[in-house]
Amino acid sequence: MATAILFISAAVLLAIGVPIGISLGLGMVAVAVGFNTTQISFLAQSMYSGFESLPLTAIPCFMVAGAVMETGGLSKRLVNVANKMVGFTTGGLGTVTVLACMFFGAISGSGPATVAAIGGIMIPYMVKAKYDRTYSTGLSAVAGGLGIIVPPSIPLVIYGVATNTSIGDLFLAGIGPAFVVGALLITMNIFLAHKNGYAGNGEKFSFGELAKAIWDAKWALLMPLIILGGIYGGIFTPTEAAVVSIIYGCIIGIFVYKEMTFKRILELLDSNNSFVGGIMLTFAPAAALGAVLALLRVPSALTDFLFSISDNKIVVLLIVNVFLVFVGMVVDTTSANIIFSPILLAALRPYGIDPVHFGLIMTINLAIGFITPPVAGNLFVASGMTGIPMEKIAFKALPFILAMFVALLIVTYVPESSLGLLRLIRR
């Protein structure tokens, strides 16, 4: 009963526009006062413990780093590398879009930021090459989901903090699923390009031109190597890596590419303040929520419920994926991660699910949530960029959304797709 009151009160508050952090906090207060399940002081202590987590600092830092890369001239150089690499093939510009999203995701960690940075460059190129405008926008919106799968990834950081899972291990495990998703999106694009007659960019492939593009983008390409190499080499933590990425991006943008100013850096910091505040306001009550749900034995009850349906791990993972897909449709990515990842992971532990593996399952589900209405952050960004109604973009993007679902099933039922590289490194 107490659990039902908690979630119902929080849902009602959310429905009338109260921020999710405050809604969760008031719901827990109602349960503490009405059912005497815990003390208000315990809630306050739990909220403070969740708020003071050092890895949380990495989230705003990676957000700022992505913005620095976008405005500092790094993103367009990454697009140029991808264009020289595969732009000449059938559907080449679509393939370039996917590859560029993978490249940019390795320095931004954000889905909507990837759509804005790469879509803003590639959609006009594709339209000029006679691609359907809605098709181009839909592909950019879906491929932007790679921004949260390719490490470093902000949702993976959030998951790591929420579930006390190694963020470095999550980053390493994200490489395999990113290639799975990217490969399926490229395959679908090539199939549709043949069907619709979308030719390449008209240029002949040249190793010299590719080498020239890579050399021009060398500072941008070094960025993920510095971040991930530093983390896995034990040089710095993910939080420190996020700070290093900002400093590196500012140096390259100001002094090397000379496309950024100190004034622009201050504007980027100011524009990210509201996002950071929202994250913190959500994280603190969510940390207390985990403690309250543990007291109410919700994770064990969920485990018992799942076992009552089936003790087969394949069936249970399918149920969890269906649930997460619907969650992604109606709850924003950050809130869904903070609230549901600790509960679901605790319920799945008896089935032998590795926390790192589940982190990638969760993240791909959230990436699908970016492109499935009504929340659909990537679709909103793409619609705002092009003026095309969101529902038309979603319809045209259906084949790519289907490819994302296939990738989700592969990562879910082939654990080595995410854990294989991690286990290889650990040996």
C-alpha cells in the first residue's frame, strides 16, 4: 500500500507539472508521515549522500565538452573524414551521417547534441544530393542515439552512479554495442538507398583525400583516444577525464582551429546551468527513493513477480525490454535511468545478469526512447531544425527504429557483444 501511495502521489504531481525531483521527494515524505516507514531525517541523509557523489560531476563536464566540440570546429572535420571514407558509395551520405554520429558521440555523450551537431551539417548535404528531406531528418534523429551508446556516454555515467557500477567498465563495454547499432543502421540505409535511388556524392575515392581529411581532423580524432585511453590506462578517473576533455576542447577550438572565443565558452557554461540543476534536483531524491524502496522490499517483490512469470532468463529479459521501451516513450532519459535502473538491476541479479551488461541494455532502450514519441528528445531537436512535424519524421524513421530494436535484441541475448572486450582487457 505504501509503495502504491508513493508512486501515485508522485505521478499526480508530475501530471500537474511539478518537477520530477520534487514529486519524488513529496511522495516519499507522504509515505514516511502516513505509514511511518522511515524518518524524515533518514530521507534527508539519503538525499545528501546521493547528491555528494563525485562521479556526478562528470555529467555537466561531458555536456560542456560536447558543446565545446560542436562550436570549436571539431564536428565538421569529423563529418569530412566520414565523407571521404564512404561518401562515394550508394547511400553514402546516409552512411556518412551514421559514422559521423559515432565519431561525435565519442566526444559529446549526448543524443540530442549529436543530432544538432551532425544533423545540422548532413541534412542540407543530403537534401542537395536529392535525398528525401524527411528521410534525411529521420536518419539523423535515429543515428543521433549513438551519442549515448558510444563512450563516453552521459546515461552510462548516470547508470554507473545510480547502481554503483564501474563507469570505466561501462565505457569499455559500450564499444561493442555501438558498432552493432551503427552497422545495422548503415545496412538499413544502404538497403533503402538502393530502393530509392540515392547515389553517392559523385566523388571518386582517394586515399590522398582521405589522408588529408584525417590529418585536418587529427586533433578531433585524438579526443576520444585521450579520454578513453586515460581512463583505461589508469591515468585519470572518468570525472577527471571529463574535465580534461573540456580543457583539451577549449585549447583546440581557440588556439588550433580558431573557431571559438573565450566569450563563447562563458555562454556555453551559462546555457548548461539549467541542465545541471535539473540533474542534481532529480538525483538527490532518486538516491533516497532507492533506500526507501529497499525498506519497502520492492526489488525483492519485483524479483518474486518475475519468477512467478518465468524463471527463464530469456523470457524475463524480453519482459524487461518491453517495459523499458514503454518507459522510454513517456519518461525522459535521465529520470528513467535514475529511477528504474537500481530497481530493475536488483530484481535481475538472481537471474545472473551482469550489471555492466544490463547497463548497455538499459542505455540502448533509452536511445530508442529518444526516437519514440511522445517524449522523443531527438525527434524534437530534428523537428525544430527542419520544421518537419515530429510524426512525419517518426514515420519515415520506422525502418531505422526497427534496426535499433534488432540491435537491442542482439546486445540483450549475446552478452559477449558488450562484455567480450571487457573480459579480454581484464585477462
